[in-house]
Amino acid sequence: MVKVEEYKLPQHNISSEKFFQPTRLYLPLAQHTGKPSQPLVRKGDYVEEAQLIASQDGLISTCLHSPSKGRVVDIDEFNHPVLKRAKAIIIECDNQPKNYSLRKDIDSLSKLELLDIIKKSGIVGMGGAAFPTYVKLLPPKSIDTLIINGCECEPYLASDYRLMVEKLEGIFKGIEIIYKILEPKTIFFCIEDNKPEAIKKLNLLINTKKFKLPFISLRVLKTFYPQGGEKQLIYSVTKRRVPSSKLPFDVGCLVHNVATCFAIYEAVYWDKPLIERLVSFVGDALVSPKNLWIKIGTSLKELKEKGIINFKFEPKKIICGGPMMGIALESLDYPVLKGSGGFLFLSKEVDLKEELPCIRCARCVDACPMGLLPLEYAKRVKAGDYDKLQEFNIKDCIECGCCAYICPSNIPLVHYIKIGKRYVTNS
Ligand code: SF4
Ligand code: SF4
């Protein structure tokens, strides 16, 4: 783990209850881990807000709903932050927001009924992984520890922080639902010590004991990157190590991000599928960094054209996500996805320093939160010696970038790791 510059400035804490109503939405069918959803609408169809427009395809997949009333104008390839191009349902929107009503008899819903609501709401892990949530809530082994992840350790991003400040009761109602489904013995609510406003609210809320969460406790963790990685968080709070190629449930744990908990609350209480989220717009190219509630599928280009985000400098680097794990975009012509916690706009290209020979200082080894040997990956990939990469557990790398960040020889270790992983996957 490394200590990185945080850039979580106070002005990031601006959010708005009012939604920006986009004129056009680009909704990729692949917004989650697993198979893309299958369209249920055709070009020319008129759709309502929250209407199911694409169905789940297979076990590891999820469905998709329209974030707005409007007409399907096309189903075609569009820019995708991860896949570059992917099939998307394109909707011209009508500016008529839907009113949602509170579901009755929430307490009487069984575990299966709750799981079914979550499944039909298209909820995915909103911390970035976008793994279908209902699948995660059906672990093949029993869970004794539920960990709620409010760490948001990526520099700049602050949408989870803002959500905890503004919507903590909703997050807790979502945790109550997860608790009812999984019945863990312990719940840890984890947050880093750089979020004082949320910590204050969390302490107050936990002390009121107004939620049916008898075993919840707050864990305020020192700010380190990547504290929010699932395996790191599990070790930080339970001292259990998730072995190579195993998953959190193998050690009796499950981790859910705070925004996912809030989406579960909205689905169960308000019958509202995952069609919008809080997003951080940050970086020195912006006039004012902020967090905003954005409908899924809204393009960055329209946000700029309508003056929702304003630039003081033309951004030289646009990143979907944070600077450590985010993905560079070539333009603003990209939509907000279910897993998009933020976008970073920088006024300068990141300086690529000259790569020097490895001095075998082992700083990359010390920094690696997964206990890997990053220098070995670079050495072997450069030499074309791919055979040992699997033995060195290259697939366990979470591409957090800590090794490259700390390397005094400026070796682009994640670049070599990505090449090595591709070789191991294809061989
Ligand atoms: S930190 Fe860089 S120079 Fe040091 S051992 Fe790792 S790869 Fe080599
Ligand atoms: S090897 Fe992978 S997991 Fe380890 S520090 Fe580097 S990028 Fe992160």
C-alpha cells in the first residue's frame, strides 16, 4: 500500500438533489461483469422511466432499465470506457420525471422476495467492479462478516463521501436488507480517516440504535491506497487473508460498497431500479469540481454543452475513474455507466519519465497490497519469458498501480503486468 496525494478538496462536496435532464442517453448493454444484457425494445419504441429495456443473459449478468421517458432512436455501437465500442440502446428523452411511491409492508418481505427485487433492479457493485449484486448476495458458503466499504481510497473521487454525508439513513436501510438476506454475525462499516463529516454522522447514527443492525460497528481506518480493495479491507478489519484465486466468501466475508447499499434501499423501498448515481467530476481543468446526481447513459459531451461541467482549461487528459486505476478516454463522447463513480479532467498530460534499469530495491514488493513480485513480471515480460508468470500469481494483481507509483526507476510496471496477464489468459 502507498500514501498518495489525495486531492479531495472541500469543494468536491457540492451535490445537487436536482437532476440534470439529458436530451439523449447512451445505454451500453455491457455495464457489468458477465454477459451483456439482451435488448427488449426496438428502434422507434416509446419507453417509460424505469421500464425494463434489456434482460439479464445468463447467471452472471443483469438487466437494464430506461433512466428516462423517451423514444428509442437506435440500438447501435457507441463509445464505451472499457470496451472502447459496444452495443448501446440510444434514447431521446422527454423531460417528464416519474414519481416513485413507497412500497408497503417492507418488513414482511422474505429473503427470496428481497433478492428478487434486487435482481430485477439491475443493481451492480457501484465501487467500480460492477459485479451483479444479487449474485454476490447468494454466496455458496455461509458468511459471518459483512463489510460495508466507505473507504473510497482513489485520489480525487468523493462521490461515496458525499453520499454518506447526504444519504446515510438510506445506506443503513440498504444494509438492513443485506443483513436480513445474509444474517452475518458481525457488520463492520469501514471508512478512512480523511472523511470527518461522514465519520461524525456515522457515530451519531450508530449510537441512535434506530436500525435493526445489532452487530454493526464503525472502523475508522488510516488513509492508505488501496485500502478499499476487497482483499485489503478484509485483512485490515478481520486479519483474514483471502488466498490466491479465492474469493471473500472463502474466508466467510462479503464486502459491499456504500453506493450499492443505497441502490438496494431505493430498489426495495421505492421500487426504483438502478438508473442514476452520484458522480464526482474532478480535476484542475474544471472551473469547480463537484459531485452530481446523474442519469446513467448521460454523455460527458452533453454535460459540457449544457454547462453542467465547465472547463477553465481544455482537458489534456480525461480519465474515467481515479488517477490510480482509472481508464483514459480520448474525448468527452462517453456515457456515465452504473459503475462510474467519477471522471477526472487534467489540464496537463501526465509526464512520462524515462524508464531506467531496475535497481532491485524491492520497493514495489513492499508496496504491493497483494504480496506479489511486480519486478519479476516486468523482467519476464521484457525478456519474452512468459512461462513463469502464472507461477508468480500474476492473475492476483488488482492493477492498483502502487508498484509503478513507488518505483524510483519509473518502470511502467502495470503496463508490463497487463501484457503478461493477456499472455497468461490467452495461453
Ligand atoms: S521498485 Fe522499481 S527499481 Fe525497485 S525493484 Fe521494483 S521495479 Fe525494480
Ligand atoms: S503488482 Fe498489481 S496488485 Fe501489486 S502493486 Fe502492482 S498493480 Fe498493485
